Amino acid sequence: MAGGVEGGLQGPVLIVVSAILSAVYFSIAPWVMRKYVWAATEDDSFLIGHPTTILSLISGSVAKLIGNKKHSTEDIKVPKGLSFFREISISGGMVMFLVDLIVGLVAPALVPKGGNLFMVALNAGLTFGGGLLILLYGVRMLVNQIVPAFQGISEKLVPGAKPAFDVPVLFNYKPNAVIIGFISAFVTSTILVLICNVTNVFGIILVPMVITSFFECGGAAIVGEGQGGIRGAVVGTMVASVAMIVLVGFSALMMGGTIRNWILIFGGNDLSLWGMIGKWVGNLIGIF
């Protein structure tokens, strides 16, 4: 809808056009990704309906060209004493702790006044890990309850239809790929953010894309792993993170009158892409 507003639409026309674009997106995107999702999970009972599509398609395409399926991220050997790191909530929380620690050392002004950097970073990591654990348990409950109910309804109304879930449903299939993808995407995108800000490429200040690097690029890493193993997950996600920065930069410019600040934090994915498409459609309608 923000794209339509930026394109000059308003009132009933804005609502109708936004509804149509949303319906088209949520109908097409899961279908376009289906083979990549099924290859990664070996489960064709569901699809993914999450704004990771463009990044996952890029990751999967690159991984298919340069990857090697024989070397899976899930075959990585972890010492028995460190086996608890295979739990994504723990490894994810640890990574976020290190990220906050490094950011605090580089930019001390971001640490709350009077706060201890180590404790602030530790609290952030624990909060992230706890939140992720709640999210994953919620996803498991959703799958167990919604899939049977959906199948009962779909067999009567739309035979053969499959439910499309949020991307965290993939995380339990390839937890190592998620962490590897997050690190690859965050490091690559942060370097690009620094370069863009120094050179003023977009004319606005970009911030590190923590949320998109974890969720959307985490999903992209799983898709890349399904097409090309460890190498596919790493390289595919790195290329996808380049696209992420390009998308967030251009979409933030185009959404200056509405949700620019929101895009700078949560964009760089399908939301950025379809926001720009919405604006182009609005401009096109305005011509007539």
C-alpha cells in the first residue's frame, strides 16, 4: 500500500490496487519457490509464503551453478562437548551476542549510558535466543495443527492446494545452514553498507540489515544448501546479500514519503521489490 501512496494513488483505487498486488504476490511467490523448498526439505506438503522469495531464488540459482550437494552443512562435525551449539536458539543467540559485542566496540556510543557492554550484549543474545525458541515452537505447533485443518478445507474448495508458511518453518530442517547463511549475509552486507555510506551511493545512510540477514537470508541459505551444499549456502547467500543491499537502497529512496525508516530496518527483500512495483503501478495508473 505504501508503494501505491508513493505512486499517487488514494481512496478506493489505492485499496483495490494494493489488494490485487498483494493477492498476486502471495499466490505466485510460494509457487515460484516450490521446487527449491521441496529440494531443501525433501517435503512437498507445504510452501513458503514469506518475503524471502527473491533472495532465495538468487541464492538457489547461484548455488546450483557453483555448489556441491555432497558436502552438506548438516554434516559438519561438532565436538560432543559443543553439541549443544547444534540447537539453533543457542547458536543464534551466541552469534547475536558476538555481533552486539563487536558493534559496541566499534561504536561505543550505541551502548546505553552507564551500561556494561558485555552484559548488554549478553542480554541481547539471550533475548534473541529465547525469542527464536518461542518462534520455532510456535511454528511446530502451527504445522501440526494447521496442515491437517488446511487439507480438510482445501480438498473441498481447492483440491491439491498446499499451505504456505513463514520462513522459520525451514529452520528446523537445516539449522547449520541458517547460522552459516546469517553470518555470510551479515558480514557481506555490512561491508557493503559501509562502502555505500562512505561513497554516498544512495544519498541516504544505510544501517546493517540484521533482521533480513537472519530471516530472509537464513531461508536463502537453506535453499542454497539444498542446491549446492556448504558452498552453495555460503556463496549463494553472499550474492543474495548483495541484492539485499541494492533492493533496500533503491526502495528506501522510492519510499521517502512513507515507510523509508521501516524499509531501512526490515527491507532488502520482497517487501522492497513489491513496494517499488506498487509505486510503478501507481505512476502508470496516474498517467491515465
